[in-house]
Amino acid sequence: MELSPRDQVMLNGELGAAAQMALRILTTMSRVYGAPRLLDIESAHIDGCLYHGFSGLEFARKLLNGGARVVVPTTLNVGAVDLLHPEYFRGSEENGRYAQELMQTYVKMGCQPIFTCAPYQSAQRPAFGTQIAWAESNAIVFANSVLGARTNRYGDFIDICAAITGRAPAVGLHLAENRRGQLLYQLANIPERLLHEDVLYPVLGYLIGERSGSKIPVIEGLPPTTTEDQLKALGAAAAASGAVALFHAIGVTPEAATFADAFQNQEPEQIIPVTLADLRATLGKLGTAPDGKVDVVALGSPHFSLAEFAQLMPLLAQFPPHPDVEFSVATQRLVLAELEERGWLEQLQAAHVQVIVDTCVVVTPIVKAQKGVLMTNSGKYAYYSPGNIGLQSVFGSLEECVRSGAQGRVWRDDGVWMVDD
């Protein structure tokens, strides 16, 4: 590999043991990727602060003991404990202690303790074309697709190595020529009402992820008014059901002003029509339980934004949760502060809605119910709940979730998936 003078200094151990180890790991991975060199990054987002087992804590301790400090602005993904409300954690005392130590160890390395899967909606919004090293699948796809920043799919341990060295392998989506769209998804006769409904976007994302794998999809037919939260939901679902790290939406996302831009003046490898029937079929895959009794309503994966809370509050005022239904919303600390300032947090607590920060219900034991059905408007929650926490899932719109939570059984707005009159 071609190494810069500073790279060589780090490899020689002149900048400390942690930097030496981090760069050694990065150069090894770069050879695996086939990268000829490393490039400078301007920010990082770390997923390794989520406790999966003791080895992750050992790795973080070793870095910290070796003098590790991040050299670029670095945010932290969710951990396994809500540090503001540690009493929510329902795992073992030992795991809770290790999880908190892991989160604090990364803070000691200089990472920003925002503990959110949606850093792009708070502290860190990299500029178009910026080279970054982000982990967390939905953050990766949002940064690449909606912001036009450049990152590969980084995972635990590689992410912090990039943050400590300020370097990443010059390969994959870091390079403009590799960001060309490959598959064209054409929305065919989708009802106008549905195109503007939030519920469409996780379903469309799930379909695209399932069919695209790791290829770069291009979507034709989304309205130019598509919101940031809708794109967030689309990307998160596509990254869950597939390995999508970048999508383009013609006329919506920054690298796809035109068809030619999205495909870099080439033709798509495949054209895939998306019909209402396709979307209905995908909708059925997002749930693992039939419509019926609801035990838990969980929102906020990715973390709920302030705009999403603004949609939620009037619904909750009209349809407060049933006493037998757990109702939780995961968000980040900056949004929590806004909720307090507006008086919304008090209203949520009065309605017995649990607001969670720093983590979410599918990565750590928070939900009280040990079995039953979880209803959500999140493609990620719907996809991961059965395997991660053992609750069967039902997917629906935000209104469907709230009204179902109020009556303890699934309520449906059947008109949203119908053909326009």
C-alpha cells in the first residue's frame, strides 16, 4: 500500500500504541478491500459502543489504555443503556455495568456522547462530497444518499480505528465512479395519496433492499416534496432487508438531479417496475403476526425527530394508549431537550408513553413484555423484533400504531393502499 509520511509515523508507534494498532488494523482491512491507499476523513460515527459481549469492551479498554483519542469530530451510536434512565434496562446487573462502561470508554476517547442512530438530524451533518467513516446501517445510507457525503459500510472496531487515525481505505463509495446507480426502480401507477403518506417509505425501502442486495438502486417517481424523515425511513428499511449503503431518487437526492446524473450517463443494469401489488405484497412481509391483539407499540428506529413528534402529539391527544399496552418512543438527547422545552415530554409522560434515549428497544432488554405482539411504523423494528427480542411484529402507519395502541387491537386505514378513485 501507498502510505503517507504520517501513516508511517503511526505505524512506527511514534503517535502511541493505540494509533499504531488502529492503523495496523486499517491497513490490513485496506488490503482485503483492495484499496491502494488511505484517504483523509472529516468525521466518524461509531457503532462499537453498543455492548454485544465482553470482547468489545476489552478492545475499547485496550485502545484507551494505549492513549487513544479521536482526531476528527466523532459521534456515538446507540448504546445498550439509556444513561439518563438506567432503570429502564432489564438485563443482568453485570451486562448493564459493562454496557455503561463501554459507552463511557468511547466518551473518554473524545467521542461526542449523543448516542443516536440519527446523528445527521442533530450534531453532525457532513457537507456534500465530504469523506467520512460512519457505522450504523441507516446512518450510512442517509449520509451517502440524502446528504451526498461519502462513506463505505463500516462496522464495529473499524469505525473507531478510522476516527483515531483520521484515515479510511480509498475504495468503494468513497470514490465517485463507484457511486453510479445500477438498478432502476420505476414506480408504476402508485396512487397519489400513497406517494405522500409516510407509511409508503419503509415498505418501499424494504422492497428495494430485498431485491437490490448491495447494488445501488435508483428510484424514479417519488415526489419532489419527499421529506427528510421519509427518506430516512426508506433508507433504514433498505439497509435492514438488504445491504444498501446508497440509493438515488431522481429529482430528490443530491446526486440524482436527472436520470443521467444518477447513472453517470450510463444505462441501468436492470429496470424493475414497482406496482401497488408489489407494495402490498411487501407490506405483508413486514409483519410476522396477524392483525389482532397488540401488547407493545414501539416507535423511533431510526430515532424520532422533532417533526415526527409533532405528528405524534395530536394523535396521542385524541387516542391515548390503553393501560394494558406498553408504548415507547426512542429518540436522542437533543430532541428530548426540545420536548421538555415545549411541554411535550410532560404530556407524553401523562399518557404513560415511555421516551427512551441513548438506545432502542430492539438492541437491549427494555420492553417488559416477554412475549406477544409489537406494533411499529418502523421497517427496522418490524424486521428485527422477532429475532432480537422475541416479540412478533405488526407494521402500520403512525396513525394505525397510535389508534391500535389506544384500543389494544390492530386498527387499519385500508384506504391508504387502495387505488385512487
